[in-house]
Amino acid sequence: MLWVRRFWLKLQGLFRRNRNVNRLDDEIQFHLEQQIAENCAAGMSPHEARYAARRAFGNPTYLKEETRDTWGWVWLEQIVQDLRYGARALSKNPSFTVVAVLAVALGVGVNTGIFSVLNGVALKLLPVPRANQIVSVDQIFHGNFPRIEHGEPEMFSYSEYKNYRANNQVFSGLLAYAPFLGDVPLGAENPKPVMGEETSCNFFEVLGERPALGRTFVEADCRAEGVSPVVVLSDELWRTQFGADPRIVGKSISLNRAKFVVIGVAGQGFRGLDAWPVEFWAPVTMEKALEGEDLLSKDNASWLGLLGRMRPGVSLEEVRADLGVIAGRIDQLYPGRTTTLAIHRATFMGRSEERTVVFGIGAVILAAVGLVLLIACANVANLLLARASARQKEIAIRLSIGGSRWRIVRQLLTESLLIAFLGGALGSLIAFWSVDGIARYLLAHLPHGFPPLLWDVSPDLHVWGYSLALMVLTGIVFGLAPALHATRQDLSTAVKGETAGLPGKARGRRLRSALVAVQVAVCMVLLIAAGLLMRSLYSAQTVDPGFEMKGIIQARYELPGYNVAAGQTFQRELVARAQALPGVDEVEQARVMPLGNQNMHTVMTPQGEKRYKSFEFNIVSPGFFGMLGMPIVRGRTFTQAEVQSDAPVLVITESTARRLWPDQDAIGKSLREVNALSQDLGPRVYQVVGVVKDAQVSHLGQSDGPFFYMPAGPEELAAMQLLVHSKASDVTTINGIREAVRILDAGLVVDVTELSGNLELWRTPSRIVAALSGVLGALALLLASIGVHGVVSYGVSQRTREIGIRMTLGANGGDVMILALRQALRPVVIGASVGIIACAAVSQVLSTVLYGIGSHDPIAFIGVPLFLLGVAFLSSYLPARRASRFDPMVTLRYE
Amino acid sequence: MAKPNDLVQGTFDLLLLKTLSLEPKHGWAIAKRIQQISREVLQVQQGSLYPALHRLEQKALIKAKWKETGRQAKFYSLTAAGRAELEKEAEIGVVCRRRIIWS
């Protein structure tokens, strides 16, 4: 209770200050009067009595101050005082304040914006109740092992999932889902491609998502394969495709040509767990009906992602330990394989491979914008230094009458923090608005083939915290050095007012020059890095992938529900119709499209050897190479006879030939197939009949991986896709193909686009990076130029007096100018040199990302420093010229 | 005229509390009493009482009241907490004094 009384007293001290001050005066007055009375009674004269009383008492002013300090909370009052003083000082100097605030706004704003984007991508938890309990589980394999990878390699098979679910002690629920099931045809006639997910039947329950209509899955729905063709629709799909029909529950819909019954509609706003909005959910046991191949029974296939909700009180360590035991047990079935598990709190874009990529890129980008912020800080620090030198006299006087240095530094720091908060708040607000706008723009302009993205970049606690921390840090970084510098001084010269003109003693010149050098160096690093990136990306834009794309249209489709014979018939008829379209001169087929983001792998062994080799491959028609302009350098392509008889022949790429049979003729050599699961040699032996030139068909920028082409056997024929070369316009051809497919089967979903679109897709990330680095580089340049200009011209104007003296002593205008220029440009040159050295280091790091540009590209390394030197030169030239033209008498009297 | 430094501060505060233990006094009376008790040995600026008094008041060990005695004066007296503090320290003081006598 005592502390309550004390708190109350302190509060009173804060709010009743005036009254207490007057009372204290009365109290001391009383004391003095009593003492004087006593002295008089002892026989002193009134004058002596008063004098003696005062002496006995001490210094009343000082004592009153001491006493007042015991009231209230001193530190609070001092802070308030500092803030008021700082605000007043800032408002008296509007031009300085505006420039400083803007510089900080730019720096902090860019940082906050980037961080909020990264937060939305990689740090935000799932948008479900109590999301911090949910963890994602991925498996990482080591050693030699066979595995079927349908999705990402770190996913699980159905039997593995059931194993983990039954045997763990740490989860209140473990769900599985197969993400990104795209282009599923909804509807029988003129189907619309929709995105869905196959999930375990406890999916909605574990996530805590309740349906808006009807029900979600129950365990009975997953008891066996294919027994329960039910589906839950997303709110969005229900509204757009079914007109928000209130009686949708119980109705039948057609998905992938199979009948499904709608049992419920998910809550509004629930669009699944990934960045791509999901439109329907089906039980995992319906997988075969939706995808056409049976993955449920494959024990060694990676296709399901796992999420678990931890029991309350369970730690991540316990989860890792518990699941590790289960993983070890499963490993015993596969000798030669060890599995480690990666378990993290589930975030919105959560697959561990994505996470590493995003964190890596994110770190680099944050470093870059951090550098921009550094430049902004250097700018403001310089401004502060310049301004502090104007207040030198005031500070010197305060210090000399005994003011505490710490107090003054604290006050100057408060001003800096005020600028930092104003600028930071302004910058962050602008950042949030513009990031939202930019995200919307980007999403609306994604190239074809990109699925629509869900991207929540709205600021949350992480972002606010980051922004606040940045503001405080920034304020201290640019405020501390000038504050310390301004209060460390040669008092006598400062008080006398000799602030400028004497060589070697110009106030703070060394510090300012150092700041300029830092700015220039950092700006150089950023600009050169940006320049290198942009140049290399430019060359990536113009790189030739090694195959023709002009005038070629690709048609991608699937044939659900077709048996082998029906599939062959369909393909034959489609090819015939396509050939009959106006302008078409060539029609070929391929299983996957070049640069189409679908890759097929298999394992083969060169005949007679022991080693196994992993290959990427494609299944194509004989004329494929000719149509795409990929020259056969040795041998020949497949013959029609070989295609029809399903002969075991191959065409391999040049680098594959070089790799497998160096210095030998690859024609006539053979490769034997290997059974993927059992790792035994298969029966078929394929002979190499031709060697084709390398091309970048699987990854842009990479063309020398092991790759072969094989002809389409009767079973593969049904899965082939179409490539059509036409002299007519692309639009005509596209429409013609669509129509042809529709005539043959109106219930198919077919994706018909230009082949060159694939390349565009690959280039999009590069384009974004190029745009980003361009913007950052421009920002850095702007800030650095402003900084250099400000400091250099200020420096020259400070030395006006010195110039006057020199001119009086006989120097002419030219000499003076050269002197001024040399002094001004020196820090810039030093900064540029440091920057170049730093950049050489940085470009080593970047060289992994650069296409075909040496990491010491001369244009970037020379052009940027020249530009900055030019800016510095201009900034110093004008004031120097002006100073050299002055009448010396005027400059001497200048103060 | 020395100002009591921090080390001595605690003892000085104790002294103030002791002088108030009998009856409420105003600042000047306390100063006079201290002069008496210490037999003029403790040389303290009279004014340095006031920060100490106000500090004690903020700590709620003493309380103050303005009374009319011909003129308005601020009288200080001990609070219950102050009295408790005094007793606690007095005990320790007694122990110390005993030790000193016997050693």
C-alpha cells in the first residue's frame, strides 16, 4: 500500500507543479525569516543578520532546484521538455525539417514496403483459428533410394500419412492434402477449368473451419477408395458458378467427367492453404476419379502435404522427436534410405523448398533496401551536422556554464528521433498504400499460365514492429554521431564565434567528408549491383533458347475417361483437323512442351555398364525437331515405321552423347531401362539413332543436362499434346484448334496458346527483379546525389572566408576554384574507390545469378563512378565559381 | 559547508526521522535541533535539509501540514511507515553500539 501512496504523491507532484513551487518558496522564505529573527535577537544588525542567515542556509536557487527534482518523475518531465523543445526547433527550420523527413520517409518506407511483402509471402501464419498450433511436416531423404515424385519430393504417400496419423502422440489432428490440382473440368458441356484440392477427411476439422452451408467431410467419406464422391465448394465458386443457389447442398455436379455430390459450401474467405485460391475440396479417396492415375495405393510416392495441430503444451522439440521415431520405422522398409523431417510452424507459402528460396531472396532484397536506408541516414546526418554548426555558440555556452553533456546529447537525439518518427510514419503509410496498389497491378497483369494468386500484404503485428524498430534505429544512427560531435568541442573558439574559414579547423568537416564518402561508396555498390543485374537480365531476354517459337501454337489437354483405343482415335482425328486449318503447314506432337514447366524423369543405364543415370526425357513425334528448328547433328530422327511398331529407339542431345560416350560415336549405342521402384534392370533396351543439338527446353539458361527423346508408343499416344505451325495469324489458328477440339468432344478443357508464351513465363521473375533493382538503384542515386550536392556546396560556402583571404593574398579566381574543387571532390573519389572494391566482392556473389555477363562488367564499373563524380563536380563548380567572383573584402567580412 | 553525499544520505535521513519522532516540526526548527544534537560537530548547510525533507515526503515516510503560528509554516511529522523505518534502523543501531562498547 505504501507504493500506492508514493505513486499518488508522484502524480500530484507532476500535476500541481505551480502550486508546489510557490509553497516551496514560502517555506524557504519562512526559514530565512526565522533565522534572521534569531540572529537579530543575538545582537546582530539587520544587515548582518540577513547576510549570516543566507550564508548558513546555502544557495537557495540551487537548493530549490534540487528540491523540485524530488517531485514527480524527473525523467518523464525531461522527456516532455525535450520533445517540446525539439518540436519547436524543427518547426523553426521548415526547409531543413521537410528535407530530412522526406529522406527518412523514402528510406524507411521502402524498407517497410518490402518487408510487408515478404511477410505476406513467408511469415504470415495460416488464416485459420489458433494458427500458431499448426505445423507443417516435410521429409528430406538421404542416400540411395527409389521414389515416385508426383508433387514435391518432400511430400508423403497415403500409407505414410496413415502411419503418422495413427502412431503419433503429439497432434490433436493430422491432415493431408494434395495441393494445386489445377484445370479440373467442371461441368459436362463447355467445361470450366477449376482449381481443387484432395484432402483427408479431417481437413476442415483440424483447421477449425466451419462450413457456411451443409457439412464438411466425415471419416466415413475416406473409408475406401472411390466410395464417397462428395465435394465441398468454395464460397467464391458457389457464387460465381452456381449463382449462390441456397439449395446447392445435395445437388450433383460433374468434375473431370465424374459425378460428385455437393455436401457443403466453405466459409466466406476460406480459399485453402496456399497462394492459389482453391475452388473445391474432395476427399483424398476420390483421387483417381479426379486425376486419372492411382496414387492412393502407391506406398512410395510423394504427393501429399501434411499439417498437424499440436496438442496444447507440446513443444516443437517433442514433435520432432516423436515423428522422428515413426520416420525411422518407415526407413527400415527401404534399406539405404534415411529420412529427416523438417517441421516448422505453418506459414502461408509453406513448403520448405519454397521457404528456403524465399528467405534467400528476401534476405538479399532486404540488404539492398537496407543500404538505401543507410544512404538516407547519411544524408540526414549531414544535414544535422550542418545545422548543429549553426547552433555551436548556444551549445558552447550551455556546456561552459556547467550543463551536462549527456543532457544536451539527449535533447539533440530527441530531435533526431522526432524526425525519424515523422519520416518513418509518413514513409510506412505511403508504403502500405503503394504496396497494395502494386500487388494488385502485378496480379492483374500476370502472364498467361500463371494461376491467379492470393496475396495478403496487409500490415500485421510483424510489420508494425519492424517499422517501429527501424524508426528508432534510424533515429539513433543518424542522430548520435552529430549529437556527440556537436557537444565535443573546443569551447573558447566556439564561443568566440570563429566558426568557419580557418583551414583545418572547419567545423565537422572531416566527419561530413566521411559521411559523403560513405554515401558514395554505398550508392556505388547498389548501383553497380543493379546495373549488373539489369544488364544480365537484358541479355537473358534476348537469349536464344535454341528452338523456334515463331508461329507455333501449343494445345495442352487431357482425355479423362478415354481408353487407349478412344484416345488414339481422338488424337488421329485432332491432328487431321488441325492440318486442315487455313495456313497450317505442320502439326507435331509432344508429351510435354519445351519450357512448359512439366518435366519427366527416368533412370537408365548405358548398355554393358553398371552405373545408373538419371535422365530427363520427352516423348515426341518424328517431325518435332524439324518444326522447332533443332538440327540433328548425327544420325536421323525416328521413322514412321519405328513409331508404328513401337520400336525401342532414342534421339539424345549432344551433351548427353559427350557425357556418356566421350570421343565415340553415339549412334548404335544403347541404353537399358531401369525399373523405378525395384531398381532392377528392365527388359527394354533402347538404341540411339540420332543426336540433336542442345536446347534449353527444361530450364531457361540450362541446356546440357542428360536428355533424350523417344517416339510415342500406343499407350502414350493418348497423352500427347499438340504443336501446330501456321502461316496464318496466331489468333486464327488458336480459334481453329479450339473449335476442332470442341467438335470432337465438347466436354474437354483445352489450353491453346502461343509457344512463345512459355518463354515469357520464365522471364517474368527476371523482369520483376530487373524492375526492382532499377527502382532501388534510381532511389539510391537520387539520395546520394542530393546528399553529395548538399554537402559539397555547403562545404564550399563554408570556406568563403578562406577563399577571400587567399584572394587578398594574391590567388586568382582559377587557383581558388581548383582548390575548392579538389577539396570537395576528394571524399567523393575516396568513396567511389571504396565502393568499387566493395562491389567487386558483391559481384562475386551475384555471378551465380548472372547470365553470360562477366562479374566485372566494365560498363557498370566505370559508368557509375563517373556519373557520381559528375554530380559532385557540378555541385561544387557553381558555388566555387561564385566564391571566386566575389570581392575579397566582402568575403572577408562574411560571417 | 559540505553537502552530505550519497553514502551519508541514509544516515542523514535517519537523523531527520529521529528529530521528528517526538513532535511535528517545521524546517527551521529541525535545522536548529540537528545543530543541538550534533553539538555543532555536524556542519551541514541549513538549506540542504529541504531536498532531503521533500524526498522523505515523496517516500511517504513523513507527512506535511501547513499550520498557522502567527505565520503560515509547513510542519512535518512522521507517518506510520516512517516510524516503522525508524524502529527498524534503531534496532540495528543498538546492536552496533553494543558491539562498539564491548570491543
